[in-house]
Amino acid sequence: MTPSTRTDVVIRTYGPGQIPPLLDTIADIWADAHPELVDTPGASTDGLSVPALRRQVLGHLKHEGFTLVAAYASGSMIGFGYAFPCTPEYWYGDLLPQIPEHVRVGRLMGLCELAVTPARQSQGIGARLHAELLKAIAPEWSSLLVRPDNTAGRGLYDRLGYKYAGPYRNEPGGPVYDLLLLQVGPTLPKLRRSDK
């Protein structure tokens, strides 16, 4: 666990073995951040429910490089995000042929979730969580799925520089998401003292 502080919010970074005790808290934050999904008919079958989130997180723990970042204020978690490095084949699925070659060969981070409790939204916490994930994983490209009707999330991703890459379905007959891409840049080697 690595802390990063600024103002009253502390960001901590966690690896896969540290996640199970946090699962209830991140599920609660996800539910608070997505009240429109909690009681929506069909949300659980579309993978947009607290039980689906729990299954998703536990299933993703097996990915090498899995990283979860959490924001805390006054000792309580107020937001989280998680991601992992992944292959283009895994992440893009049927959309892969539409992804430009230069994107497919770069180191890719799949951003799976980013949620901040409503009382702390629009305070830069989501952007800080995103920045910590980029720092921890050091990708050349980041990609995520967002519901087309998620205007708050889409606004954040637009401000972070993500661009629309195409429509995406996790499974046949499932909901259509917007697949977004962000060029982070090539991972640059650290300068040796003699290179300065």
C-alpha cells in the first residue's frame, strides 16, 4: 500500500491480495455512485449490479498487474478505481479490427471501474484516482467502457482526453457501451544521472 496526499484526500494503492477485505466498501461506493442502476430492472442481467461488480472484481484479481487505488477522507473511503494491463485481444474483442495498428501494439491499460461517492464528486478526486492508476501501470494507451447515458462519467473521461473508438458489447444481446481510448504516451526510460 502506497499513500499519496494532497488537501484532505489521501490516495492509497492496493494489489490483488489486499482487495477481498475492501470488497464491501467498494461495492457500497459503486452503488452510491450509480443509484440509477441499483433498482433498475434488468441491470443485474446486464452486469450492472452490486453482485455483478463483486464477481467482476474477484474475476479480475487474477490479471497480472491488477491495481486498485482508493481515495480516503477522514479515514473513510470515498472513491476507488481499478485497472490492469491487458492484451488488445482480451480488451477489444470483436472491435479489435477497428482499432488502429499503432494502438494495438502499445502497452494497454484496461480501466474497469472509477467511482466516487456523490458528496465528493466534481472535486477532482476521479481525476486523481485515474492519474494514480496511470502512474502505477505506466501504459501507452488506456481504454474503458462507459454507458452512453452516463453523462457525468463521460464528462470526466472527455476532460481526461479519452476519445470515442466505437460501440462495444460485453456479450451478445448485452447493453451497448461506448469504448473510449486515451493515448498516454510511450513509457520513457528513466534518465541516468550521466544523461542529464
